Amino acid sequence: MVAKPGAELLPSAQPVQLVDARGRRAPKSRSQGYGLPPDDTLLAAYRALVVGRRFDRQAGSLVRQGRLAVYPSSHGQEASEVGAVLAVRDTDWVFPTYRDSVALVARGIDPVEVLTLLRGDWHCGYDPRAHRTAPQCTPLATQSLHAVGAAYAARARGLDDVALAFLGDGATSEGDFHEAVNFAAVFRAPVVFFVQNNKYAISVPLARQTAAPSLAHKAVGYGVPGIGVDGNDVAAVLAVVGAAAERARNGGGPTLIEAHTYRVEAHTNADDATRYRSDEEVAAWRERDPLDRITAYLSGAGLLTDTLVEEVAAEAEQVAEDVRTRVPQQTPPAPGELFSHVYADPTPQLREQAERLLADLAQEER
């Protein structure tokens, strides 16, 4: 029987899984040819997940204390963030969304600098060039175009750098996403489009966004391979993203990966998630917790000792204490800086807006 054209681009019926929800090796049929990452890589991922989970909780506390303006929690989907960012090289470029703070911490960026943007400051806090990590992007999908541009430029310069573009499921409904994937496909730009499908774009469920069988299926329309992966299985994410990155690095072009995961907490501290999803749904996903899964696997494999567990927990607490201490010490941003660096030569409208704001603030101080 002759396969239909494009069949090789379609994702399998089930997402790639290497470790199941109970921490056991998944059936060989679920691996789809991907091998388990080395032990040291899995232990590094475990460490990043523990630290990331504690950082996430601490950031949530800072919001409630009024120390941060907003914080989009990644609780429940940390394996996607950690696995993806650890699967690429330090020299590759990463283009994160506003929800990927844990990924940035795992990449080695100062956690306090990661939170600077979420304090309401005008800059992203860290040096994008030094970390080869773009500022966290709030508008949906705009960073996907930037990722393609960076990847295309790297190839034109003879470099083997790859761009990793983080996206949410809601971003796949945006025009920028389609333009980015199409351009990358036509020009074989070395990009990995990593979609974290956490089932909701704020309060809008996936079924209200697309009629496609899965988000990974959208890849075939562009001539790009689409792959589904269990986004709560950090081992599978490491393997799938790592393979896609090497494929791109070797001239194979872009890949669209859909990581099936779940946002356990509300969209942000300003969201009431009980209005659009049930407690039963959330509880069912808590049973698939990514940190519990890799912990169970490593323990069963004899790789996780009590000493190591205590060491990593202490490191996580130290990170939380550092964030607790240093975030309140940061100087509040000056309101006038809102208009800095928008244009090299400010427009008349921008000058007018700046003058009006400063006048209003001066009036309030009287």
C-alpha cells in the first residue's frame, strides 16, 4: 500500500511517552523510537524541576504580598519548560512567553532578574545577548517571528545555532504563528516550535480554538513534521526536543512539537479559574504531576538517594530565600522610563504623552 503524500509529517495517534504517570518505563510502542536520556541528564532535569517548582511558589507569594504586579504560574507544566530548555545548547537562542519563567531559571538566568518584567519594570531584567534568551513575550505568537528571523540569520552566517520558540495553545490561533511556521518551512530555517498545550488560552478551551485533531496536525499544512509529546514526561520532552533541535541544526528544517500538559493554577493571579473549569478536572491532572513522575522513576531506578533529595531541596529553598530577600530591594521603576527607548528620536505624540504623565504625577504629589 502506497502511503499518502505528507503522511510522514503527521503525528502519531498517541503522544511520545518514555515514563508513564506512575513513574514506570512506558511501553515501547509509546516511545516511537526515542530513547531515554542519560541518567545525568535526567538528574539535572529533576534538580531543575524541584528548584523551578519552589521558585514558582515563591513568585506566587510575592504577588499576594504586592511585590510583583502579576505572575503567570507554570505549576503542572514545568516538565515541558525544563525539558525543552535543557534539550538545546547554551549557544542556541530561546524565545520564551510570559509563562516560561521556570524555563529561564533552568537556563541559568538569575531568578530575580527573571521576575523584573513581572514587577512592571520597562525592561526584561536580564541581558538577552548574554543568555541568548529573548525577553519574555506577552503578545501571543509575536516571538515566533523573531525566532524564525534569528534562526534564518544564523544559517545565513554559517552558524549551526537553533532557535527554540515557546508558544501556548492560544498562540496557534494567531496570524503571526502561521506566518512564522510557513516562512520557516519554505526557507528551512532551523527552528523548533514548541507549543505547550495546557488546554486553555486564558479561559477559552482548546475546542473553541481549533477543529484540528491536534495542534501537531497543523504542521502538515506547511510541510513540517508534527510531533505530539507527553508534556508532563520530562524524559520524553528532552528526547523529542533534542532530536528536533539536531534535525534543524543539520539542515532538516523546522519541527512543530505539541506538548500535552496542563496549567494547574489560574491563568494569572487576576484570573478566577473556577469559572471555566471544574475541581475534578484539576484534581485529575494533579495525579499526573511531572515532578512526582520523574521522582518516582529516578527512585525506582536507584538514581535518587536521600542525600541528593535533601541537597536539591536545600538548593531550592536557598533560591526561594534569595528571591524573597532581593526582589523587595529592587528600586521601583521611574514612571518616565516608560517612554525611554521606544524610538531613537521620540515622536511628538510620545513626547506629549510623557509630559502629560509627568504632569499628572506632579499634581498627585501636591
